[in-house]
Amino acid sequence: MTVAVQQEDLQILARTLQEQFLAEVPSGEVFQIKCAVNKDELMILTQHPVSINVDTEQVFSVIEEVLHSLAPYKEQRIQCFVRMLGEKLPYAKRSLMIRGHKEVETPIPEEEEMAEEADSFSSVEFPLAYSPPVSTSEDEAEEEIFDPLAGTPDLLTTPHRRQVPLVFLGIGLIGVVFFGGAGAYVVTRPCVMSECQEIQAAEALKTQSRQLLSRAKSDKELTTITQQLETTSAALTVIPWWSPRHQQAEELKSSLSVQSDKINQVLKALQAASVAEQKMQTPANSQEELKARQNLWRQAIAPLESVNPNSDLYRLISPRLLRYRANLKTINQQLVAEEKWLKKLVDAKAVAGVAARRESTAKSINDWQRIQSTWQIVVNALNVIPQTSLGYQEAQQLLLEYKPKLARARDRVTLAELGAKSFQQLTSTARQAKAYEQQKQWQAAVIYWERALQAAKQISNDSLYYNQAQSLIAPYSAALKEAQDKLELDNAWQQTRADLNKTCSSGMTICTFTVDEKGIIVKITPEYEQILQDSISEGTTNNSSAIVDVANHWQSLQEALTVISENANLPLFIYNNQNQVIYLRTP
């Protein structure tokens, strides 16, 4: 192996270690790694600034991990050093013994053997980490000389290095001397031997994406960032599995994909919110449509609420999230209100059914009063449903149907009340007529019976009292006829009474009388009876003249009363003060 090839191998090894440090060691980007060969031993120097705290065990572990992945064909001893920049001597040292495969001779391959060597090269596992390459030019190597520990030889003391076969790098780096055929394909695959532009682009975008997200102001900019992440992630798939940067590529792909998924989740939520906002421009036509809008807002809000407030996306979504929550609250309030109005609509229909059933069985004024009250409840409930409610149109249609029923029920109640009042009046009139009959005031009795009968006939046939009124017409007519007959008799007896009054009041009150269908009843007054008794007493003293006068007067009274009785065609009864009949005449 030539000195130039050996130097290139050392540069590749240093770059591989540098990339692994970037991936695994904190502040790995500030470390410098140099490789050299001295007395057939590989020397690895790791340098770092004074301000960095270093876990030397981790440093040596990372170096050992890389060296094991590039296992040589035989055991090889490697010296590892760690020092601070500006210092001459390292402060940590570790000797590593890398046990390799079975040692075999490695002749310079003939042209026909290149394909087989290429296959062997492609089967080796390389380190996967990556960082920008470390400059390992020959001049720099001469400027920075290893300062070995006490008792150790200088690592890079001779400007002309011995031509030493770097057995350790035999498998991992032998591909650099291959030309043509499969070997050329292997070393020209992306990120195998050359600088990895795909990983550099991915690392750069991973860093820049935070700034891009923090400056994003629209959904379109988020979409652009997502496309960049997806494109850059897709570019990493060309890195073959045997590349030392394959693992780093996979990790970058995973990181970019996670970032892209988060942005896509936000974009999906924003799209759902956009659809919901468009729908809110027009009034909803049904409760189902309101619920659909509610679900859209929930689909938009839930993913956005899961975004960490410390995320770069949160600045963009925060004001929108506040607006979306307000819109969802509005929808929730509308749904609550609609449930209230729709329940009122359903309840109004149910109460209307009760009113209709009561109408079919109403028989009294109380029944119609309850029906009127029920229809009034229905109409009042429908009247309060606002124009903004989804049930407003249906409520108006029902009002067109229910208001006439309320009016009809009100009319029936009015008629029933009037009928009840009329019925009460006619029965009261009939009672008064009977009272006048009992007082023998036939003229008044006739007048009141006529009023009662007329009122009974005027009760309309749609009145609840019609049948009762009809049942009273016949007895009231008979009572009127009887009263009229009595009045006629009473009128005929007026002359009789006048004659009796004249007869009983001749100079003094001789008698009192009553006239009815039973006859003329005359009762001698105590004064007149006393005169009769006195005349009898005087007769005992032989005062015949006084006796004759009294007897003649009594005879004349009887004759006058008899004539009156004959004219009236009524019996005549004359009673003394002891209610004894002293004279009787029957027609």
C-alpha cells in the first residue's frame, strides 16, 4: 500500500470517527480527531477546547466501537490519546487490542479478482454517524505533532512516513484502491466513501426547520416546509445499508418524518377548521348539521391542543386555537338552545294531542274551560320559539293549525258561559213565578212564567244547556197556562171582592173575607159579633126595638153575601170569631 493510499485511509478513519463523535458525544462538533501510524501502531489523538468537560470513558468507548466495526484480519494494537487544545501532552491514554479475523495473505488483486474483493468490501459494516469532514492535510499533520506520554515514542516525528501496511484498515478501506467493475460501484454509492450531501442537507434542514416554523405565517408556508422535509427524507433512502452513515441517515429520516407528521397533523386540523368556518357563513338547517359542525371544530381543536406550547408551531396556531374554541363554544350554545326549543316544539305537539282528545269528550263548561286553557298553553309555547331557531318554521305552521282551535274553544266557552247564565236566569225566573203563585199574585206569576218559558226556548241547540232547557219548556208552559187561568179567575173575582168589601164595610168593619176556588169565606169581626150579643142581652130586658134592628141587619147581611156568592158561583162560608160556621151556602 503506497504512502498516499495510507494517508487517505487515515483521513477516512479520522472522518468516520469525527462523524461518530457528532452522533454520540455531547458537543461532538468541537472535537478534533487525528490519525497517524508510528512503528506499525495506529495512533488516534482526540483534542477538545479547555472549556469542555469530557467523559474520557465515553470517548474511548466510541473509538473502540468504530474500530470493532472495522475489524482487521489480525490482532492489532491501537494507542488512543485525549488532550486539550493548546496543550502538548495528553491527559488520558488508552491502549486497545482489536481482535480480527483469521490472518490471510492479501496479494495485490488481479483485474479478474476485483469483483470478488468488491463483494468482500460491500459486506463490511461501517460506522453510521456523520459530521463535516475534519481537515487532515499533510501540512497540518506536520504542524500538530503528537506529544506522547512519558516512555512513549513520537507519533508523527518523521516528515517521511514509513511505508507500513495498515492491516487494521484492510477490510474497511481497501476499496479505495479498486478501479472498475463492482468495486468502483461500491465506492461511488452515496455516502460510502465521499462526503454525504444528503445527510448534510438533512442536518441543515433539521436545524433550519425550527426557524422556518417560527417564521411561518400561513398554511401555505407550513405545506412548503412539509414538502421540504418529505423530499429531504426521501433523499436519504438512497444511502445503502453498508454505508457508515446509514444509521445516521435512518435517524435523520425518523426525525424529519416525526417533524413532518406533526406539521401534517396541524395542517389537517387547520383544514378542518377552514371547512367549519366556511360552513358557519350560512345558517344551519337542522340539528344534525349543527352537530356535524361541532364535530368539525372538535377535529380541528383536538390535534392543536396536543401541540406543546414550547413548540415552534404553537406561535402560529395559538391565536387560531383561541378563535376555534370560541367558535366551538358558539356551536355548543346553539345546540343547547336548539335542544331547548325543539323540546318545547315536541312538548307543544304532545299537549295539542291532549287538547284534541278532550274536545271529543267535552260535556260541560268546565271541560271546555280546560280545553281552552290547554290550547292556550300550546299556542304560548310555540309563540316564544325565536326566528333564529331551527324549529321556527315548523312552529309557525303549527300555529296556523292550532290558533283556530284555540279560538273555537274560546267561543265554546263563551257560549257555554252565556248558556249557563241564561239557564240560571230562567230557572231563577221560574222560582220567582212559583213564589208569586204562592202569594196568589197571579198577574205577576203569569209574567214570570212567560219570561222563564221564553228564556228556555232561546237556548241555542249548540249550547251545553240546550237539552236541559228543552226539558223545561213543557212544565213551564203548563205552569203558565195554570197561572193564566188563575189570573182569569182572579180577574173575575175582582167584582166579587169589591161587592164583599162594600158589604163588609158598611159604616163599620162588619166582616173580613177571602175569595178563592174553594169559595167565599167571610169572618164576622169581634165588634160586630159583640153588637149581636148585646142585642140579645137587651132583648132579655124587653128592648124589642133594638132586637129587631139587629136581626134585620144580620138578615140583610146574609142576603147580601148570598147574592154575591150566587153571582160568583162560589160557596159561601160565614164564621164567627171562634171559627165556627154560623152560615153555609153551596151553589
